[in-house]
Amino acid sequence: MRLEDVEAVLAIEEAVQAYPWTRGNFLDALAAGYDAFVALEDEAVVGFIVLMRAVDEAHLLVIGIAPGYQRAGYGRALLDHALRLMQGAGIRRLLLEVRPSNTAALAFYRQAGFAEIGRRRGYYPAAEGREDALVLAKELS
Ligand SMILES: CC(C)(COP(=O)(O)OP(=O)(O)OC[C@H]1O[C@@H](n2cnc3c(N)ncnc32)[C@H](O)[C@@H]1OP(=O)(O)O)[C@@H](O)C(=O)NCCC(=O)NCCS
């Protein structure tokens, strides 16, 4: 992901998330040197992923595929790219949080080999108060 991709990334994020990352969040992630990639179709950004490394673990911070391009393998391609990169860099575990209500994302992560390892109470803002987060992990060998 380059600086010039951020507007397209933000448009996708705002289309797919009720509580989207802001432009500032994406700019901060790039400035901090987080691993950030886009999926392109005909040179147009159709998806993105951002990860943060911490010693021998990495955290999947955000992933989004444009509504018209979901279920076409872009999410899996971005995730596989990130997994290969992390594995090559000696990262032993990839972690993420997901809303229990996000059944599509849960199916996506489970299909990719992630398992639930915990729950953070009231982690996310929600229409009525707060929503828990499920914590998912995938061991990289
Ligand atoms: C979750 C998301 C990133 C998945 O990306 P995608 O490109 O649509 O998914 P893929 O096409 O790579 O799917 C790979 C596999 O994951 C599973 N999967 C993906 N979406 C699914 C859905 N809606 N329902 C059930 N299984 C699903 C399937 O097993 C799929 O393989 P198949 O299509 O051969 O059956 C995408 O739907 C998205 O951007 N959602 C909105 C944002 C979001 O929720 N981000 C995650 C927040 S934690």
C-alpha cells in the first residue's frame, strides 16, 4: 500500500465497516512501517490488508475487500501473501480480533486455519453499547 492508494483503500473500508478506520489511521500505519498491501484488478484497488509485527507475533489489524469483489479469492490472496511474508520473517503466530456477529469474516478466517483462543469483553463499539471481540490465532510453522 502506497500513500496514493489510501483514498481508494478508505473508500473500501468505509463501504464495508460500520466503524471504519479513518484516513489518519491508514496514514499512521504507513508512517509506522506496518506491513500493508493492496489487491489490484486492472490497476484499481479492490482490497487491502494491514498487519503489525511485534517480536515473534503479528497482528492482523484490518482487511477489506470492495463489495463487488468479495468471494472472488482476493481476501485469501492477501492473507496468503501476508502469511508467507510473516513465516519467512520468523513470525510464529498471527493474531486478530473479529466481531462474533461478523459471520462472513469468521468463516473466512476459519477456512484459513485460524482458531478461537479467547474473547475480549466489550471490545468494539456497537449500535447498542459494546460488542465482544473473538480473538483468533493461527500458528505459523
Ligand atoms: C471477510 C473478507 C475479507 C473475505 O474476503 P473475500 O475476498 O470476500 O474472501 P475469499 O473470496 O478470499 O474467500 C475465501 C474463503 O473464505 C470463506 N468465505 C469468505 N467469505 C465468506 C462468506 N461471506 N460466507 C462464508 N464463507 C466465506 C469461504 O470458504 C471462501 O472460499 P470459497 O469462496 O471458495 O467458498 C471480505 O468479505 C470483507 O472484506 N468483508 C468486510 C470487511 C470485514 O469484515 N473484514 C474483517 C474484519 S475482522
